[in-house]
Amino acid sequence: MQLMIRRVTTELVQDLTRKLSFQSALTGDWWDSAVSPIRKGNCGSAGCVVAWGSGTRSVASVVLIANGICFAVMTVIFAALWISC
């Protein structure tokens, strides 16, 4: 029982680390939309943004979109496995 709890805890920590590293990578690439010229890592009081397609989005928005896409993919996989059983 204790080994199982330790394994689950380790998996949760690894998952959290992956999520944090994704957000950290985005955060390192952001800039302040009110400051010109653009200099990455320069984020002040205005909205901090990252490049997204042909425009810009906030870091939180990009992370939420990525989480939504992952959730949709996991739902499709789960439904396919559920139906096949």
C-alpha cells in the first residue's frame, strides 16, 4: 500500500513538473505589449503577451488553450477505450 502511494505521488509530482516547465518556457518568452521595441523577458505592468499565430495572447490564455486541447484528446481516447470494452 505504501509503495503504491509513493508511486502515485511520484507520478503527480512529475506531471506537475511537466506542466510548470511548459508555462515556464512560455513565461521566459513573453514581453510587455506596451513597451516598444519588443524585448523578450521585458514584462512590466501592462499585459504580458507571447506570439500566437499572427497575433499575441497572454501566457495564461495559451496555457488554458493547451490544457483544453489535452483534455479533449484524453476524452476522445477514454471514450474510444470505453466503447471498445
